[in-house]
Amino acid sequence: MKLFVSMMLLSGLLYADVQHDNFVTNILKSSEVKIDFQELNSGKILSIAREDQEQTDSSIALSMVLYVKAPYKDVLSELQKSSSRLSNYKHAFCQEIKDPKNLKPYFKNAVLLKDEADELEKLIEYDGGNTFNLSKQEITWLNKLRSNKKKLATEFFRKVLINRTEQYMKNGISGISAYEHSDSGDTLGDGFKKSSLGMKVFQKEFADMYNYYIHYPKTKPTKEMSEKFFVLKDKVDGRVAFILKHQIIEQKKDITLIAERQFYISNSLNGIQTQILCTPYKNGTLVALSTQSYTDKVSGFSRSIAVKVGRAMMRQQILPMFETLEKKYNK
């Protein structure tokens, strides 16, 4: 009898493994990108250009996939740590916004300090263009503070970030005003919307999550979803960067999807949105990431060359997370 029960349990586990393997295989195939399963199953990091998701002239899209030889729960825990990991920049911080009705305390450190004078000088001299991602209204605020360096350093970014957070929480991606340097019809909100049309697997396999992600806050999350908001200060590409982040997590039995959207002020990127899938696969776990970023620096006549450079830059920003998993579990 014990042997019979043991065999039944084992067959159930094997059936579950087959189901997960088929689920992963179907998802990868339906993504319409060419996957080398031999390389994937050997534990190599696969990086894939996603031209199908580049629906605007200023967008760049990239996917990355890794099979990790470790239990799902362990990999998921490591991923959650990675999502809030910062560089070693001494002034970097990540502050979770827990009370949307009282935003000011969360932004008290969103200022420029004495040893960040180079960024302050850029702001003082700014008269438009893509050195900063500012709307026309935000440039008006800048002009009012420009004559007072101290006020500019301590008040400007806080004002912009608080206003953007309020507008985003109220109106979603359409609440982020068009940047002064964006072409008409190619704003960040438009870029996010158009690019999202290319996320066929996201739409099909995670319809509720996709709907909430795209139409936030006009739709309601399901009970399987949770979300967080963050304000970050870090250095990206050698420059001080203030970032707003919205993270949504959908967790089902043995499947977790993390979707993030980030808005930049002081960076060559206008914004970025990312989806990370984590689920059991074979004798370990599959981690698949799809990301789309927006920058006017890749639009125009030389786009094909700029996109190659842009993808390489994106890859370098994403790669450390995958290298950490690879080094920890696959070596």
C-alpha cells in the first residue's frame, strides 16, 4: 500500500513537471522569437532583440531568458532582492511610497547635494532638449527657481516627482505630460501603449494582469495581484538619475509575473517598462524578461545604428541580474 501511494505521488509530481515544461515551451514558442532550446537547457543566458515590440521610432525592445538549476522559491526570492538593488553610488536610495495621500515625506531626499554640482549646472543651463525629460510646465517651474541655486537643488526635483506621482496614480500613463523634446504623437505614454500591443504572450497568458498594467488605474487588480510604488535616486550611465517606479506582481501557484514601469528625469532614457516571468521548468526554474525603453536618441535617420548601441546599453543594465542568478546557481 505504501509503495502504491508513493508511486501515485511520484506520478503526480512528474505530471506537474510535464505540465510546467509544456507551459514554458508554449510560452516561448508563442513569443514568436527564435529560441535555441539546446542553449537554453544548458543554462546559458539568451539575449534576443525584439523588433516586433518597437512600435514607435524612439523605442528599443529586448528580451532575456535563463534556465536556472535551482528551486523556484529560491530563484523568486533572489529576483525580488534584485528588483530593489541599487548601484554602489553613495547617495543612492530606494524609498517605497506607502501612503499616496501624504507623499512629501517620501521625497525629502530627492535633492542634489554639494558633490553633485555638475548635475546642478546642467539644470541651470538647460533650455530644452533631451538632457532632461521635462514637460513645458516643468520647465516653467525650473525658470522660476533658476536664479537661486540652493532652492533649485533642494526643491525642483521634489516638486516634479511629487506632481508626477500624483498624476500617474490618478491617470496612469496618460497622466505623465509629454516631454518638451518629444515629437508630437511619440510621447512616453504613446510609446508605452503602442509597445504594449506587441506583448502578445502577456496579453494571451496573463490577460487580467495585462489589462490592469495597461489601463491602470481605471481597472481593478485581482486578488492575486499586489503592487508597490517607489522613488529612487541612483547613478545611471554616469549621471544622477531620479526615477519613479510602479511594480505589479501577480502570483499564482508556481507562476509569478512581475511587471514594472519606470519614469526617468535625468537620463538618456525617457522611461522603461519590464515584465519578468518566473516559473518551474525541468529540474529548476525559468526566468524570462522582456523590456521596452524609450529615448529620442535612437529616433531619426541613424536609428538603425543608434538602436544597436541602445540595445547594448540596455543589455548591460539587465545582464547583472541574470549573471547573479547564473553565478549563484549554474556554476
